[in-house]
Amino acid sequence: MELSSFSIHRRIQIVILTLLTAAFLLRFLTANLPLTAVTTLAAIVVILFHLRSRPYPVYLINYSCFQPPPDRKCTFDLANDFLLRDGRFMTPEPVTFMQNIYSKSGLGNDTYGPPFMFEENQTPSLKSALQEAEEGIFSAVDSLLAKTKISPEEIDVVIVTCGSFSPSPSISSLIVNKYNMKPDVKTYNLSGMGCSSGVLTIDMAYRILRGGGRKIKNALVVITESITLNWYEGEERSMLVTNCIFRVGCAVAMITNNPSRRSTAKMELTHSLRTHHGADDSAYRAAFQEEDNKGITGVSLTKDLIRVAGVNLRQHIKILAPRVLPLSELVRYVYSVVSTAMPGGELKPLAPDFTTAFDHICVHTGGKAVIEQVGRVLKFGDSVTEPARMTLNRFGNTSSSLVFYELAYFEAKNRVKKGDKMWMIAFGTGFKVGSLVWKWVLDPEPESDNPWNDSIHNYPLKVW
């Protein structure tokens, strides 16, 4: 969603015409003034125009992550009993396969399952999917509104992302109704964007607020997923993996361009990048929702997914690196890339050292193999991937909201401070890669709704 060449040319044309008009008017109005006075007035006009036309800074005022009640914890034993109950699967092979995947997944015993797993008939339904959505969204939004002291009437934009659950009326309509929002609130519903959609939705809010003028100040971003309707009861192995690693989660964030809120905001969003690699067939089909040979719908995570993630991550950082790396590291990286293209050069360019640009990195917590692949590609040590690994253990893959649970880990560990730079990166079906670059505006303070409050003393784990 970068500015198109047409938009850039149009902006240049407007600037030139404005300056010419200002010069003509100044010359007409100041015919008897000396040249120095006219020049000074023209400079003032140019400065005022620049201040009025530059994009507005965008801030994260605060965010909240949903933490289900303790009786919704999906332990290994509970998950095993659920699989074995009432002959849910016709043969033992799918159960054995999932038990094996779960045991190696990196997930702990404190992740949270969807409501239907705890009901008497344990059958996924529209009712239980709505319950899952409402519990997470309403709890997180209530907490966020209380923390930010922003009333529903002050919200100008609502953006909701939920990959596979699109009820009618929409989830954004559900929120507008619940919180009695004003009639002219702008609402957007995004779907089918996978685990990257949390980052991409923040990017969308960022674009709207930078160009929306002062009439649009506050955007509520709601990031959730339906585990209920993604449950797969077939026997295709590539589709059974999602049953093992995805867990309940929801995050909401309040984004603003209101300069008066800078003094209470957590971070400023300084860069945003999204890349789409769907033109490549292997990338497009790396994670794909379809029917198996028995007509049962599931999401297939192919064996090629990890390779695709690595390849497209490299493509993504080629664009990101020049924007964020310090000059010394950028020179080293460019030299490596050029050397690779030369006869007899290196086989692969060196990975840029992003730890020279960022104090903290939220690595996509899509799964154990994904975290390890990102670590390999970007040469990250265990200390860099620790927050991602611990978040996967504590909450599982919560899909689009995962980077915010990871962000909460940094805060719970008191690792961030004013002036620190943070990089969030996430992958999604399609195949998409999204990056957000933040700068901490304030030193964060402990918050009662941090989802790590009851368990942070147990982390990091020595063995993962």
C-alpha cells in the first residue's frame, strides 16, 4: 500500500502550483517591499505549507490481549481426551499423528482452547464460534477503553481482522452495536489474510490516519481468529497440524494521529512495510484452505511452508533493510549483495544484522519450525528469539494476534524503555510478510491486564 507513482506526481504538481501561486500573490501584495522581505515571506509560506502537508505521526496509545479464564486451559491430557472421545476419528492414525506433533510443538500446558472443547457435546458450531469471538473481543475492548480513557463516541475508525469467521452482520457491526458508536464511524472487515493480518491491519490504520486529516483521530484495531470453525476432523495430515498448534487469542489496539495523545502513548509507528509474494505458485499454496478427498474443509500447511517463509523473508528484508539499517551495516550488506553478483563471489549474501537497528524484535510465533527458520535466515541468537519461543509455549499460535502477546512479554519482563526501537514481523497466507517498526515514546508501566502477569516468573524456560 505504498503511494503510487501517480499519487507522488500529483503531490509534486500540487506543491509546485501552490508555491507558484504563493510567489505570485506575494509579489502582487508586496510590490513596494524590498526583495529580502518578499523572500522571507515566501520562505514562511513554504515552511507553513510543509508543516501542513506532511503526514501526521501515528501512535499506539495502548493495547490489550485477551486472557481466557483458567478453566479453559488446553493441557496435553485434556487435548488427548478430547481427541479420543466418542470415536471422533474413524482410525487411530490421525490421533497418533497429532499426539506426536503436539509433543514436539513447543506448546506448554497453559494455552487456551475454544469454548466448544469444554461443552458437553464438544461440537464446533456457529453459536460457539460467536461465543469465542464475543468473549475475546468484548473483554479486550473493555480493558482497552478503560486504560486509554477513550469513549466509544471518540472512535472514528474500526478495523477488524478475523481470518476465517465472517458472520452477518459483520464483527465490526457487532462492536458498533455493543458500544453504541456514532453513526459516521468508518468500519472495515478483513479476512483470509492469515497470521500476518494483525500487522497488516495496524498498517492499514497507519495509512488511514496519516492521510485522513484531523477529523479522523482514533482507530480501534481488533485482531482475532476463530479456532472453533477451523477445527478439522478429517484424516489429511497436512490439515491436522492446525489442530495441534492454534489456540484462542485476541488483541485490540488504539491507534491515533492526535498529537495531544503523544504524552500518554506507548509507541510511535515510524515505518511500515508489507510485501505480497502470491505471484509464485508455491508461495500462494504454502498454506491453503480447501476440502480433503472426503469433502471435509481444512487448512493445509504444506511441507514447503518453511522454505517459502525463508525465501520470502529474504525478499522482504531486501526492501526493509535500506530503510532501517544504520549506514555502517547497510554498507556491509550492500557490499555482500554486490559481491554475490560478481563472478567468483559468495554463494549467498550475508544476512543484515538487524540487531544493529533494533533494540527488540517480535519474531513471528507461527510454530517452532517457523521461529527456528527466522533465526537461521537472520542469524538471530537464542536471546533474540526467546520472546517468540516463550510466547508459543505459553499461548500457542494465536494467529493474527500473536505479536501482541509477544509484545506483552517484553513489558512483563521490564525490557523496554523510552527511546527503544522495536521490530514486529509476521507471515500470512497468500503469501504475505508484514513489518512494523516502533519507537517507544514512554517508559512502560506495569498493567493489571497484561496476560503474562500470572506466569512471567516461570519464564524463560531453560528447555524448550
